[in-house]
Amino acid sequence: MEPKDSPNRLESCVGHSVKKHRNARDLTIVELSKISGVSSAMISKIERGQVSASLSTLDALAQSIGVPIANLFADTVERKEVSFVKAGAGIEVRRVGSTYGHSYTLVGRSEANGQHLECYVITIRDTAAGQPLFQHPGIEFIRMITGQLTYRVGGDSYLLEKGDCLTFDSEMPHGPVALNTQSVEFLTIIVTP
């Protein structure tokens, strides 16, 4: 594949895609030529990124291979950020709440369109000290995984049990009020501008 700033990057990406889809269909260049009506020499040059094929030529190849023409351009699109974390994995993070007995495990994060998203699994054990209140820009979502917790948002408190969800404007003061079981674990998703 050509470097991102190469003048032939588009042709190389499209050619690689044509070859990939042709091979997936178990077609030789000669067989694809017969089906599509595009010469074998032209298909070879396209696959090597040596020519800039017309849309009608690419459409004929795409139809013959059995994919939408847009699939031939998929590798030309800039990749967006993706986060994948296997079960039981994640990154231990020290945050303000850590001083109150909160254990934070970062399990996902992404940035797109001016938005920042972070996903944490938070564990609080009976050793939690104090009742921390947090306040930050954005929106927060909590889903209880295990245990029972009384959680405050603004002037209201909510009893959260396994499977319960809570969504709120995180600029309001919020945080755990009481740990009603020996430990709790919950998923929290924070979206900030």
C-alpha cells in the first residue's frame, strides 16, 4: 500500500481492493476479464495501481465481482478511532475518586466530531472513605453490574441495583452516597465536548 501522501495512493488502494475482492471470489484476472468485458491487461494495471480507471470500468469490475462500487474505495477512507478491550482486561487509572476507594478500569475511549467518550468499570469496596462529589462538563451514564449503591445527582438520590441505569448532566454535583453492599461494580460512560 502506498504511503498516505503518495500521488498514487488512490489508485493503489482501489487496485488492492479490486484484487482482494477478485481473490475472495476465486477468480483469475482472465476470468474477471471475460465476465466484466475489461481487458486482462487493464485489470492487471488497475490492481498494481498503475492506472486511474474510469468509474464505468470500476463499476463493471464491481458488478462482475458482486460488490457495490463503493467497496472498491473503502481503503481510501481515513480510519476512525476504534477501542477494543477483551473481557477482564482494561487499564487501571488513578483518578480523583481513587482516593475514596474507587478502582477505575478504563475499558474504552474514543474521540469523534468534537466529542470525547470514556468508558470505565468502577469498583468500590467497603473500605471507601468519605462521600466524594464530582462535577465536570458533559453527560454521564451509569449501569450497575453488581451490588447496591445509593447515588446522588444534584439534590436527588437514587438506589441503584444490578441492571439499573442512570443518565445525567455531569455538571451537576454527583457521586455515591452510601454503599449498601460490601462492594459494587458499575459501568460509567462519560461524554464530554
